[in-house]
Amino acid sequence: MRRFVQISVISALLIVTLGHSLAAKELVEITPPDRMIHAPGLVAELTGFLERAAHQANELFPERFTVSLAGGGGGRPDYRLTVLGQADGRNSSLVLTMTRASDGRSAPVFPVIGAWDEHLPRLIAQAIRYLHQSFAGFDLPEQASQPVYLDEFASNMVSMLDTGHTARIFPYSVDVGPGGNIVIGSLFVAVELDRMYREVGKPGRELFTRDAINYAMDVRVSPGGTLFARTMGDDLFIIRQEMPRPQRVRLGMTMLVASAALSDGSYVATAGRGSVRVHEGRVEPLDLALHPNAWLNLLAGGPEATIWTWDAVTGAMPVFTAEGVRTDTMIPLMPEQDRRAVRALRVLEDGSFIALTVNSLSRFDRHGVPVWRMDGFPAPLTGDFSAVMSMAVDEERGYIYLLNPTAQRLVRLLDRDLARNPDPFDWNVAQIRIRVEADSREAFELSADDGLRLLARNYEQVGAYGLALEARRALLDRNPFDAEISDAFDVSEGLFIAGHASRAAEAALDILRDIGPETARPLYVSTVQQFEQAVSRLRSSPDRRSEVASALEAFRRSFRESEFPETRPPRMEIAGLSDLFPALIQTYLSQPAGTARITNTLDEELSAIRLTTTFRFADFPDQSEEIDALHPGESVDVPLFVTLSPDVLSLQEDIPVLMEFSLEYTRRGRPEQLRQTQTVMMRRNTALLWDDSGKLASFITPNDTVVQEFALSVLQHALPDRSGIIPTGMRTAAHLADALGVYGIQYVEDPNSPFTEVFGQTGALDTVRLPRTTLRLRSGDCDDTSALLASLYESVGIASAIMTSPGHVFIAFDTGEPAANRWMFEGNEITVIPHDGTLWVPVETTILDQGFVAAWTEASRLVRQYADDIEFLPLAEQRAVYPPIPTGPAAFQIVAPRPAAVSERARTSLTRLDDTLYVERTRQLATSAARADTGGNEWVRTQNRLGGLHARAGELASARHAFEVVASRVPDNVPALINLANLLLLEGDYLGAMDRAERVLEIRPRSVAAMNLALQAALVGLREDRFRMHTHERYALRMAMDLYAVDPELAGRIAAANPRVLMALVPGSGSTAEPRASLGGTDRASVLLWVVDDEG
């Protein structure tokens, strides 16, 4: 059944062009629908969405406007937004029309089509921004300079001799791989080039040469280097650099219109309506449509293995996980004609992106605001982008590749502001090209001919002979009868051909070694011909001609020489080496990844034995200690240490890696070498084996800006601290936990590796999400949610610990409460864990939607049920071995939940905590005291506990009554005397408190509670009594030293908050800062020790 509703939204939006100085923010006032006209259920549903949209808009675009519901105040609105809604499942729609109040002008309507779900508020907020901007127009000031023309690839730069063909390649698609190498799909073969267009290789070449398959119509490369090459049919070949054969996968669909490689090593493709994902060799269907009429004409891989698409119907840009779960939708600020004609998209590491449309090429920041826009190619080129069908981006160097398959043109532009690591050589080339095009000595002091000569020389100096040849060719076209220019052209062509010949020679020798001379002979003949052609063209350059001639003779000699049997080498066996994990980057420095057993199988001694290990992701080769001698028949085990490059910490896919082991030794006084290889799997940065629970520490990332901003946003609206019963750290921890519950972090077990099955299983692989990813997806299993909550706690200075029970992981946090106060926080359903002198609260992170108290209760049940099998691993103790995985720039905006909703949940938690820790506990203690023998030990202990609770709660009169009752019945009860002295400090009589503490210390010289009271009282006097500051300081330092001798942990915690005390305990700490500000009454109560039993 379809239901319609019309909602009036009165909006006041800031009319200002982006990039200009902002005026005062205007108000967006949302009026709920009229309940007398529209169906109550639909009105309530849409009103909820609009409330959340208002919050999203305020958080996403705080500098542009303020949004509030009707009745919230704010003044007269400037715009009116009318929303026509239709609820019909996935066919639901909203039509948004914005009208300016001042002149009645309306912007074009904005359709929102698809299910009304958790993504609708964000989409409405984005649409409001877009409609507002439409009044000012989209000709926005550019935030950066437009790209300039750098160079152009020519298909003759690639030789096809090694494939048995002489025809040029036919570029049809292009992508950029790790390190900036370019991969061109030329229908029948893929070609990899370095950034100077020098051929690196032809990945998967044997598919064409051996199997006669035209395998590379469309190519995509993952950030880890996996190449996906698609044929004109439905065959997809997965080509990995260090694997012997490509893997073929049948996609099950033809007429594909778009594809993308993701950072997790998977591949996605769409035929417009249907889409698939290829992951670990499996083809899985994907639903990437926002609505039944959606047509996907492009795909792009984004940060954190996300899929970015473009809905041509609505002009919106949905974002999905690799599994097809929608996480976001953006509406870029671009003209309407561009939004409907986007042809290619490339998403950058920080979530910004470059969009190619039929009409333009534009770069946007991660908020969808344009950085620059171009309507056509930059000078010296001419024409628009209508024929450009493929685009690739090298973010590291600022390159943008644009491919026109029809014209066989691959143009490279340079965006200097984009480049993270710009090369001055590129900018020099770009400037020369601009001068060449101008051809005006007066204006640029460089003629076109001189510019081309300069370009050619520059390219030759860096070995870019293909580009140098093209510059010489252009110069010769301008001066066809110039003998000097012709000779220079021949030299460039000779060097260029010699480069092709050298690569062909390597291929011919590989075939000779792997197969045999007759199979290699055809390539040998063509290679010799190329060398001879190069020698012929280098007549005017004797030195270079001699170098190439020598290379030719060396090739002939290598091919002719017979292979002599080699002396039998020693035996080398590699054991225990299988998978490598980026998260263990520090561990591998002290713990070997495997072992190599070296056995001397010869009949003579070997000496000076050393083993070197190299592989693709090594920071540098690792070399073993030298073994002096190895006698015949002897064996020795060499530990294999590996030093991983920091780059592996950003690796998001599993990559097979070929490790090379080079054994160097001396035999008969001559050095010899044995080389051996083994393939191992370099796992993604989020993978781990649960053989050590401490490994989870690597996924706790408190320095991640996404985590920090979420915590800051939530705590800005934390409830005021009014109860001393609940420690400040616990209040903060509870507020963060409740915020996650309101935000909607749901427990979802990983279907590929359920934690309950893989935990503790040797060899069982698991994947832990980074906290930012869990926030973005709003779900995770126990390890994901534990890493997230611990990260939030650590980001605000709350120490956390990893806890495990059989088949499960959860966390604990440090309350800062002295362990002596444990009785205050223990109950029938809750427990705490004493560690290093303080109390830690366990938290079950998978039920945060039930509130903090429920999470504490469930974790307490686990601690008690599995007391003998519980692990408790403070994060600080794990950091040396398992440092946090570094996170890059944030690519997504996470909007914290509405403060009102969090406050409501937090208020409930604090009330329950107060009831549990104070109301119920004091009732229980009063009952117990009434039943106990007056004056007996149990009665005294109960009364002291009751008084301590009252004191913590700020009920000082009730506390004094409880303590005085004890003192009257048992005058020599030291705990009561200490507790009464504590009350003096809380009442502001710090001198009286110091005097009482001194009296107790005469009776109990080693009383920690009395020393703590005396020290706390002296610190108060130090802050409040400037006339006797030095007296109080000397007393505080003496008392700190005495306390340190009895309880160094407590003394250390006090010193950490008071720099002058720290100086006394740690000479040379160098701090002369003032102690921190005086604590309020309830906080001061929490730093005092409320004694129950006599300390001795």
C-alpha cells in the first residue's frame, strides 16, 4: 500500500559561495507534518528521520547553517523545503523542493529513491546542502591549481617481440599499481610500465603466447599489486606477481559496464543491473542498487576496501563495503548536467575523489566540495573529454592518466597539489612543454626547437628513451632536412631499440633455461636483429654504439655456451615458515619467523657461512650471524628473522610473496652461493592467529583521528559529575559505552571466521576490524567491539586491558580507585579486578545496546564463572610487542549520536549505578549492622563501610554519625579515627585532618590510609595557603617519601598528578609546575582511603 505525505520544512540556509568568508550562520527550521491531514504512522516515521537529518546536517556542515525542529527558536527562516514522501519498501521516495523565501524562487527538485532506512537522514542532510548551493550556483572558487599537461604515451614504446608479434599494442584500459607503475590493457595482452613508460613486463603473457587467449581488454590493479585482467567474454584472470600461473574465474555475466579492484584484493564488476564480487577465487552476487530502477555505470575502489558507485537516476554516490553493505551516500556539489553524466571515478586515500564526466574533469575533497574543475584538456592540448573512456590516478606523484581508446591516446596530466611526493623533474618537464607550445622567445625566452631539445636531453638523462624519442621525432617533424637533428633522432631511436633488445634478451635466456634452446631460438633471432638495428642507428655515437655491440656479444655468448654440471651444493631446508602478519612487525625482530637447516652434504668443510633473506615486503635484507665452519655431514639450524617494511601495515589483502634465501659460504678458499626460494603468504594488516591474546593490542588505535573525534564529540555533552560514589573515570567510561550503544554498535559474528571457533585454535586465521571500520559499519564481533571500546577509553586517558574467557574476548578499564576500596564495588552481580593497586571494571562489549550496567554485569558473570581460565592483559604491558597499526587520513565522516539520546541512556546508567553502589548497598549494610553484635568486629567493619559510602556520596552528616557510633563504642578503633579525620578534610579543615593523621601515625606508623590523608591534606594546604606554602611543601614531600616506602604504587599515582611530589620521588624529573587544581568535595572523597579493617 502506498501512502503519501507532504511535509513543509522551513529552512534558513547560508547563501554564500564556498571558499569565501562566511557570514553569520542561518537557521534551518524543520516543521513536522500536519497530523490532521497525514497518516499518523507515516508522520511519526518521517518526523524521526527529519530529526536525525537535522542532527546530521549540524554535524556535517557546522560552518554553513544550523538546523532545528520547529519550536527550537532561531529567528525567521530564509528558505522553505517541501518534501513529498511515498512509502513503498525499496520503491519509497522523497521529492525535495527548496524555495527561497525572499523572492519565491525554487531550485530544481531533488529525488531521493530507495528504502527509508538508517541512511536516509544522512542523504536528506546532503540534499539540503546541495539544494542550498544550487541557488548560488556551482561555479565555485577553486581551492587548488588545475592540472597541467605532462606527457603522452605512444604505443610504439612497447615491443611485442617477446610475444612473437611485431604489431603495436592497442591500449583499451589503464590502471596504476603499487609504486606508480602503469598497467595497460591492450585487448590481447597486459603491459606494465614504469612512470617513464619503460616496460617492466607483460603480466600473464603466457596466456597469450602459450594459450592464445586475448586476456586483457579491461585491467584493474589492487593496491597490493594483484592484477585482474578480463577478456571480452566472462573470463577473469587473476595474476599475482610471484605466482607461477594466473587463476581463471568465470564471472557468469557478459556485457560488463564497469569494474574495480578493492584494497582487500577482491574484484567487483557490474553489468548495470547485476553485480558480482570475486574474492579468494569465489564469485559472489552483490546488490549495489539503491532502488529497483538503479543503473550502475561505474565502480571505484575506495579506502578500507569500499565500493563507490554512482546512481545515474538520483545523481548520488553510494558507498558500500566489499560485502555490499551500504555505509554512506554522498551528493557532490557539481552541476546537474555533470551529475547525470559521470563516466569514471577514482577515489583517493583520504576519501577525496576525481570524477570524469562527458563535460568535465573535477577533483573533490572528501566532503564533495570541488577543488578544481576543467572543461577540456590543458594547453598545449585541445579538445574536451567526451572521448576519454578510462582514467587512472597516481596519488603519490599527482599523475592523472586519461585514455582515449579510439584515438589510441594515453595522456598524463600533473596535479602538483595532489602529489604526496612530487618529483621536481615532472614540473620542469611541464614548464618546458608550456614554453614549447608558446613558441615565443620574447615571452618565455625559449623557442619550440630548443624546448624539444631540452626535453629530449632531460629524458635521456633519466633513461626514458621512449619519451626522448618522441621529443626528437617532434623536433624532426619541424626540421625534416636538418642533418644534426636527424642524427640525434637516430641516436635516440638506437638507444630505444637497444632497451627493447635487452628486455627481449632476458626473456630469451629465461626460455633457454626453463625449456630449451630450440624453443628459445625464434626469440633469440629477433633479439639479435634488434641489437643489430640499434648498433646501426648509433653510428654517430661511437661510445654508445660500442656499449650496445658489447651487450649483443654478451647475449650471443650466453646463448651459445653449454651448461656444465654444477658441483652438488649443500642442502638447505626451510621449516616453520608459512604466513607473515603485519601486526607482528615488532615481534619478528626478536622472534624468528621460521628456521633454515643447513646440512653439509659435501665431503669437505665449509666455512664463513651466512644466510641472507630477501623478499618483496622486507624493509632490508636480513642476514644471519656468520657460522665459522660446518664439517661434512653436520647440520646447523639458522633462525630466520625478518624485518618487515612499515608499508605492510597498510596492506589490506593477502599477497603470496616469494622469499629468496641466499646461502653464501667458502669452499676450498673460494666463495660460492646457493639460492633457494619459497612462497609464503603475507597476510592483510587486520589478520592474526589467536595463539596470543595480546595480539589484539595492535588493533587498539587510540591515536586514530576518527576515534578521537568520536570520543570528543560524545564527551562534550557528558552529564555533570555530582556523585562521589561513581569515580570520574567510571563515569567517563560509562558515558562512552552508552554512546556506542545509542550509536548502534550491534554484535554480528564474522561468518568467515567465527571467534568462538578460531579463538585458541592453532593455525586458525581471524580478521579483526580496525575501530574506525567498526564505527563506520556499526557492527562487529567480540574482538572488533573490544578493540573499539578500548580505543575510545585509551584516547581519553583511561587505561584498558584485554580480557578473555574460553571462546570470547572482552575488556576492562582502570577506575583509578585504590584496591583497598574493592568492597565498595563488589556486589551480587558485579565485580572488579584489583591490579597494580587499583580497581579495574570488566565490560562485555557485545551488549552495549543494553547499557553500561548490563555490560558490567555480564562481564562480571564471565569473570566469576571462568575464574581459573580468565586472561587479564593490560594494554600498556602489550605495547612493546604489539604496537598499534597506524591509520591513514580519515576518508569518512562519523557523526556521533544525538547528545539528547546519549544523555538519556547515560542518565539511566548513572541512576542504576548510584542505586547499585549506594542506595542498595547502604540498605544492605544498615540491615547487616542491625543484625550484628554491637561492638563486635563484624558490626565495626559494617559501620565503617556504611560511613565510607555516605562520605563518598557527599552525605557527610550520615557518614559522621556512622563513624562516631563506632568511636563511641570502640574508642581505640583506628579505622574509625582515620575515617573521621578524612571527614575533616572533606569539610575544609585540612589542618585538623593533618593533625588527626599525625595522631594515627603515632599509633600505626605504617598506616597507608593515614599517610595518604596527611599527604592529601598537605597538598590542599599547598594550594590554598600561600603564606605557609613552603611548610606544606616540605611536609608533603616528606610524607610522599614515607608513603613510597610503604606503598610505592599509591605514592606513584599521587605523584603523577602532582609534579612537585614527582620531583621528590623521581629526582631529575625536572618539573616545577604547580599541582593540579584543587578537587571538589566528591572527587576529594574518592582519593581518600576509607578504612574498614585495622591496618596493623
